[in-house]
Amino acid sequence: MAGCSAEADGAAPTPTTTVSFKHGGTPSAVEPAAPTSAPPGRVGTPAPSQRIRFVPEQVVLPGGASASVLSATTVSGQLQVPSKAQRVGWWDGGAQAGDPFGSVVLAGHVDTKTEGLGFFARLLDVRRGEVVVLNGAGHMASYRVVSVVSVRKDALATKSGAFDQTTDHRLVLITCTGAYDASRGGYEDNLVVTALPVGLAQ
């Protein structure tokens, strides 16, 4: 199975970010800058007593397929995304589920050389209006898909805003797509699925 790679350099106000998905046991990486704080007094933000926030432990895609979500921490400035094809990484430099603002970023493989199709290959079939669910610590947050776009890997941070932590709260799912070119390190594009919260986390 072909490998997968995507990279992007960030520019203000989007946090500087490098994302890569590689195979053969090589950890994937995201290199984010420190997230910025939210602007004060955002209109429509629930009171703290009304909000439940949690680290995602499971993602459920439209159709019911689910995968474990592992916290992806930074090591030497790079975020280590799970190498296993059927697991997904949550960027711990971004928002948690249920936060009043910021992007909850999940990244995973579309495929691997050793394990075949990855869990996030299902993102290729996701459509606007469908619902993605995050579970963790006994809580649940639902998000409705509002956009599915392909972004050149070198423009992921600069044009997609996928890692923006100053935006209204949302879920961003990222995998690889487009043409595969082994000589250039993998897939040329990233698939970015953006979803907005459906009510408050429970």
C-alpha cells in the first residue's frame, strides 16, 4: 500500500504547523507553535458552569465506525501521531472537546504500507451534514460536518486554518489524499474535514 505524507508551514495568525503522515513504523509529526489565547468576551460563549470539556478518547464517524484516540504530545517540537493505521491522534496543543473556542484537531492515516487502509480512509466518503461524535471521560460531544476540502500539503497551515485556536469551537479531521509520489515523500494533498458543535458537550 502506498505511503502517506503531508507537510505545511504556518504563518500568522495561524500557528506554525508541520504535519506529516509516514509509514513503516515512522512516527507521524505535527510541529505547532504554542496556541494563542482566545479573544475575551466572545458573543454566545456559554458560562463556565454550562461547559463540559474533555480530552477525546474515541471518535465515531458517520456510519458508526469508531477508533481509539490517543493524546499526541510534542517531542523535540514535533507531535507524535500514532503509527498504527486504525488509531487516531489528538493534538494536545489544540482545543479539547467542548471548549468555547479553538480547533480540536485529530490526525490519522489514510493507509500504511504494512497495515493497508487506515481508519481515516473513511473520511474520503464523509459528506456535509453528517455527524461525528467524540467520546471521553464519560462525556460525548457531537459535531456536524460543514466542509470537506482538499488542501495542498504545503498550504495546510497557511491557507486552511486547520490549527487555528482563535476561531469559534470546531472539530478538524485531517488525513492524506490526492496523487501519491514516492519520490516526493508521499501524498501531495491533505483532506481537511471541518465540523461545528451540535449543542453543548454532555
